[in-house]
Amino acid sequence: MTPSSDESGGRRIGLQVKVVAVLLVIALTPLLVSALLVDQIAEVAQNFASHEAEGLRDPLAEAQGVYLQLIDSKKRMYRHMADQLAESRAVEEALAGAASAGFSPAARRLLDREPDLLRVALRRPGGAMVAEEKRAAPGPGGPRKFREFAVSLPLTGGAALELAFAADVELLEQHRQIGRVLDDSQRIDQVRSSLPRSYRFGFLLLVGGVVVLVTATGILLSRRLTGRIAVLLSGTRRVAGGDLEARVALQGRDELGELARAFNRMVEDLKKDRQQILYLQRIGAWQDVARRLAHEIKNPLTPIQLAVQELVSSYAGDDARHRKMLADVAEIVGEEIHGLRRLVDAFSALGRLPPVEPRPLALAQLADDLGKDPMFAGHLELAAPTDGVTVSGDRLLLRRLLANLIENGVHAGQAAGKSGRVEMRWSADATRARVTIDDEGRGVPEADRERIFEPYVTSKESGTGLGLAIAKKIALDHGGNLVADTAGAPGGGARFVLTLPLA
């Protein structure tokens, strides 16, 4: 979405550009700060570790040397013990075969004196055992954990003196551990110079990847968001141009989806309001015409009727044919005057609708008034709800409205060859009352559902076409509405639905 010009002539920056720019700023800020501080942070961490290792290196090296000296001292001591024993007379005598029993006491005394010594053995040339003294574990003061360390001393003539000592395992392990620590400290020194660059590169690469991901996600989300807003904007512009058929199709359960559904409801209500306003304007014009016609037609009717009556009564001749002709003329004129009077009454009814005086009115009471009307006896069936429904309305005008609908329903059913039964039901929701009038007629064709409420549109041969127009005018004056239901009555007839505000 590129910047464009707004109605004031300035440059307008699209919402998508703004969202992406904000996301870029948010994502790049930690990247830039990290790029500036990563060297210092890495250097401090590395120097700390390096200084710690450097401070311990010399004492550890000295300790390692001490351990090595101790281990070497023990080895020399073991060798010295073997040398002393080899030079003893007991060894010479045992090898000479003169008195081998003297070697065993000497070996036993050595075992008792040296806790690290485990075994003493003397072999002849060729490997034959002369004598051997041994024990399973070190003596008092020896190591707790040990492994055998053998010393073999060759003697003259091919004989051999063998000694096995208990090497201290803990001493060896401590020596190895010190060596590992020294190796680690040397590695810290080796990577000290290369750590900041590699660390910085890896860290910046990671944060840069996050920036790219956040930016791409922001572009996708902003494009989807601005696209949905553009759909709403397009619908708003269509409505502003007068197209009340415009609807916005946005899926989803988020705020924009709810806004689209509210927009569609608003446009639908606006369309209904405009239709009602236009209808009331047309009815207002018809009321003016009806008042003028009623006045212009009503005035000459009485003089015409009196003149014809005077003409008939003033004939004194005895011509039967002429007298019959006068009587026929008087009858014809009387019938036409009667028809004109009915038309004048209908005009007067449309032109002189009184203003609505709304008061709390129970629909059950209004239905009871209609049920007592002898004209509807045997035709009207009432289906009252369990709970009472009270509307805000004018009792006289609403009774006239419902009487028109019921009368039309009776005539429609009888015209269809049925009994003319009409059913009246009513119910209520949170804000509105709903009254339905079902008949047994042939129903209302889809093309005529709106036209039937226009003045002088009727399907009855003797109707004036003003009854439904008056009924709808009364409904709109009450803040409600009157429509012909698209579904019709269950029996196939027409269903008229009246909505009224609750008291």
C-alpha cells in the first residue's frame, strides 16, 4: 500500500506502511543496541573468566608438581625397598637352596612394616616360585582405594624378585583433575581473542533472523488487516453514494468481523427507514389528494341527488314509459351517488387519520375487543401467549388496523371457497411485540408484497385499496411496521406481521 493523496490534498500514508514501520522500529531497536553493547558484554564476561583462570593457574601448576613429586617419591621408595630386599642374605640363601625358610620371615616383616606393600615373591630362573608372602588389602595407614602397582627386579642368574604395592587411586585422580583444570584454563586463553567476533556474529544473526521474521509477519498481518478495512471503507463509500444494497462480507469472530456485521445491520435498518420514510411521504401526498377529492366530490353529491328526486317527483303526466324511465334514472343515479359516498368516506378516512396517542395497551385486551365484534364472529381465532404482552399504542387506531387485516383475511378465505377463518397470534422479545394474522386465502404473490400497501392497489372487485395503506400508515406512526410475510400462513394463505414497540 503506497502513500496517496487525501481529500485535503496532502499525502496520506497507508495503515499497512505505518504498521510495518512501527514493527521495524520495534524489532531493530534491540538489534542496534545489542550490536553496540555485545562487544563490551562479551569482553567483560571473557575477561572475568580469563582472570579467574589466570589467578588459579600458578597454584594449580604447583599443586600438580607436588602430586607428581609425591607419586615419583613413592615409586622410588618402592624401588628402594625392592633393592634392599634383593641384597639381603635371605634372598641369596633362598636362591642357593640352602635355607629358603629365611626368606618368608623377612618378607613378612616387610609386609608388616610397609602398609602399601601387598605381595612379595621370589622366582628362580625359568619362573619357578621359590617363596611368596601376600595380603588382600593394604595395612593400617594405607590407601582406601587402590590398584596394584607391580615392581619386578631382575637378579643374577635369571632369577627375579617381585613386589606388588597398593597405588593410591584418589591421589592419581586428584592429579588428573588438576591437569584437566589447567587444560581448561589454557583453552580459555586460546579462545579469548576469537570469542567476541564469533559471539557477536552468532548473536546478531539470531536477532537479525527474528527481525526478518517479525517484519514478514507484520507485513502479512497488516496486509490482511488493511485489506479487511478497505472492504469496510468500500462498503461505506457505496452507502454514502446512496447504494443501500451494499453489504460487507467479512468472516471471523474478531472486532472487524463484528464491525462488518454491525455495518450490515445498520445498512439494512437504514434501508428500511428510508423505505418507511418514502412510504410515509407517498401516503402524505395521497392524504392531501384524498382530502381534496373528498371535499370536491362530496359537495355536489347532495344537490345532484336532490335534483334527480325533484325531477322524478315533479312529473305529473300519465306516460308510464316516461315514468319508468325517470324511476330507472333515479335508481342509477342513487346507486352511483352511494358508490361515490363510499369512495368519499374512504378518502376521508385516509385524509383524516388522527395523530397517535400512545399509552400502555395490553394486546390481550385489544384481541378481546376484536373477538367481541359481531362482524368477526365465527371467523376469528385468538392464540394468546402464556405471558401478557403490553405495547405502547393507540387503542382506537390499532383496533382499526387489526380490523382491516382481519376483514381482508375473512374476505380472502371466502373468495377461495373456504370458511374465512382468521387466526391472530402475538408474542414478544426483548424490545418488540409481534402480531401475526393468518388467513385461508390464496396468499400474496411475491411481486405484490410491497405493492399491496400502496393506495388503490387491491385484488377485491369492490375494494378501494385503502385499507392496507391505512393499516401500514398506522403501524409506522406507532414506530412499528407491517409487512406481508414471505413464508405465508401454514395453510397456504397470507400472513401479515405487525411489529410494535413494547411499553
